[in-house]
Amino acid sequence: MALTKKFDVILTSYSLVFRDKKELAAVPWQGVILDEAQNIKNPQAKQSQAVRELDAGFRIALTGTPVENRLKELWSILDFLNPGFLGNQQFFQRRFAIPIEKYGDRQTLNSLRQLTQPFILRRLKTDKNIIQDLPEKQEMEVYCGLSKDQANLYQKLVDQSLIEIESTDGIKRRGLILTLLLRLKQLCNHPALLQKKPELSKHFAQRSGKLLRLEEMLEELISEGDRALIFTQFSEWGKLLKPYLEERLGEEVLFLYGATKREIRQQMCDRFQNDPNAPHIFILSLKAGGTGLNLTRANHVFHIDRWWNPAVENQATDRAFRIGQQKNVQVHKFVSTGTLEERISAMIASKKELADQTVDTGENWLTELDTNQLRDLLLLDRDSLIDD
């Protein structure tokens, strides 16, 4: 490439590496540095394979989320850095991934840490020796009761689904479980999300314990002059929240999701960050707004529905908790009491040490539970309902 003779540093994207792989692979690079290295977490992806073909004297990978869902993602990044160091993917799965993810084997975890530690330089924002001017981050779970409407639908949905799950196996069973989990999470937000065309209704807030609590907290923080980011997995929930909160709070609410055009996305972020009269509330879908944004004007972060993956949630929180933040950041993680949300939150907390570097903390591990275990997990505690 003629450019390599003219410039000392070449910047490119993952998609272009694949498109231009023949030209790039022909260059003897002094070094290759990957930013947001989780983009090569899938070793079978074309862009991951193209990056591995680059000839370089040294390799560096930068990422805040080396493990988003499965331990093999860590293997993929480390195999790019030091090919073959942890064996091939099949060996790694047998030797490390299965014992750690499935059985919580601490001895195997320690062995993996000892192997990888010399190659990992980890910076924690909580380390004042590294970042002395970053304020504190305070994380708290906000427990919300279900409305009676939510509770009745929850119980009906669980009972009907478990009958169908009991009579299936294999991939179909796993699909039914994941569908059930998704619908229960939507229900814990609001019953309207189970409708084909969700819409605002006369008693919209009264049908959701989470929404009642969210509205209270937002009114309080606005009165204090604070600003907040609200993350949700469901764009349909954001589409309902925006007009509802605008009416209740008496001001504009921003909403960014996957269908937002790039120029509009940038305009919204710039406005929230710099405009003295910008709205206090910014709703973002977790996938569209969870990475790559600098929104340090917010000092509250709400996870209105849980991803059940600490790495993904933390990366979203870091839109506000990053260099440039001047205030302490309060992170509010909403949990519907008496439901699977509360039990899974407790399960994640109990294995936080493993999840810190490893552990399959997505939702797929739930599909491996037998029906009795699944029933115990989904059992509704009716003592946790909110009053009419």
C-alpha cells in the first residue's frame, strides 16, 4: 500500500480490515493495536480472521469488556495476542470454559488467571493512583413491587409456558425458555409490552410498579437540577416512556435507539452534553447507546430492566462515569421483587467474583436448568405485590 510508505500510523475500522485484507496483510507492520477489541470476540467472524492475518512485530488489544457473554471471547482476544498460548478453541473449552462457567471451578479459574495475568494490564476507575480526579460511583438496587395486573399476567404466563417447556427438549426447549424470559422481563417493565401494538392508557402508570418508582425518582432529581440516563433493552418501552414522561414531567425527554440516524444521534448527544437548556432525561436503548458515547453531564444512571450481564451494564454506566465527570454518579438498578429478576440478581451477586473475569453471565445458562429448577426460579412471591 502506498499509504504505508507515506504515513507512520494508519487508522482503519474492523469492517475495512476485512475488505482490504489482501493489501493490509501484505504489509510488515511494526505493530497492530485493536481498540474496542471485543469486536473480535467471535473468532469465526470474517473481521476477526482478517485481523489475525496481519503480520506485526507486536500486538496490543484494548477493551473494557473482554468477556461479555462467554469465556471463549477472552480466548479469542488472547489468541490474537499470543496465538496458541491457551491451546485451540476446543482444548480451551474443555480445559477452562466448561469447568469455570458450568461448575464454578475456582481452582481452574485461578489457573487461568495465573496464565493470563502477565499479559493483562488492567486499569480500574476505582484506583485513585490511576485516576485521581474521578468522583465516586454509588450502585444500588431499587426494588419495585408488581401491580396486581402484572402479577396475574406473570403467573398465567409462567404456568402456560412451563407446560409447553415440559413437553419439549433440545433447541426448541431452549428457545421456549429464552422467549419466556424475554416476555417476563417485558412484563416486569409494563404489561403493555406484551401487546402487539403497545400504547398509553388511562391508568398507564398504575399498571407498573417500576414506572411508579421511576417517576418519583425522576421528579426528585430534576428538582435538584440533576440529569439522568435511562437504559432499556426494549425500544418499544422507550417509545412509551418518552411521551409518558414528557407529559408527567412537563419537559422534553430525549430518546436514542437503533433506528436513530447517525447525525440525529450526534445532535442529541451534543445537546444533552452542552446545551444549558437541554432536557434533564435521556432514554437510550442499551445496544444503541451502551458504548461509544460521552454523556458525563448525567450524574444518575437508571437500568430500568436488567441485562443480567454485569459487563454490558457497566459499559453502559460508563457513558456517565468516565473522565470528565465532575459529580458522584448514582447507578439505580431496578428489580421487580418476588420475580425471577430478584432471584437472578441474587445469583449474579453470589458469583460476582467469577463474573469479574469469566462466567457466562448472559441468559443462555438459564436454558440449561431442568423444569423443576426453572419453576423454582420463576415462582412468583405474592407477598411482594404493591397495593392497588
